[in-house]
Amino acid sequence: MRRKPGALVPLEAAICLAAADLDEQFHGYELAKHLAEVTGHRSLTAYGTLYRALARLEQMKLVKSRWEDPSIPARENRPGRRLYTLTAAGHRAAEAARAAERTKARKRPRRKLAPA
């Protein structure tokens, strides 16, 4: 899919919207669960799709990421998580995506009824 400079593909816009709904910090699995709840189905084909989109959003400076403190996963006997935070630009992108959704919903054409 070709994109205009600065434009988000639908998955990236959905990620920004979901990240705005979540707490200040979130990890990929938590985001995927929230996206599935919001859309009512599994919208991602693979978690790799999500993490590639998060990497693109980080390059666009819409999210920031960092590894969690290594003592936490060691204490909980699990792998470490990469934690993401939506930036101010990311919040603006989420608001723009929300406004675009509202505009799209209003512009749906009405079906014309056939004459009887």
C-alpha cells in the first residue's frame, strides 16, 4: 500500500486510537488484546504485523519505547517486555483518526429505494 507522506495506514491509526485508550505505558500483547476487544475480532494476522507497525510509528515519533526494568521479569519468571508510550504527536494522530472516523460515518451514502 502506498501512503502519502505523514499519513497513517489503517492499522497504524487503529494502534494510535487503542494506545490513547490504554494506560500511559503498554506492551504489544496488551495492545493486541485491546484491539481485538474494540474491533470484536482478531484484526491482526500475526503479532509480527503489530510489531512492525509499532516500529514504523516509533520512526515517525508517534510512540516511544523502552525495555522494562530487567528485575521485574526475573522476579516474575517471564521474558522482558518492550513498553511503549504514545507521544504528544501520537495523541494528535489519534484525535485526527477519531475525527476521520466520525466524518466517514457521516458521509455514508443513503440507499435509494426503488420505485414501487
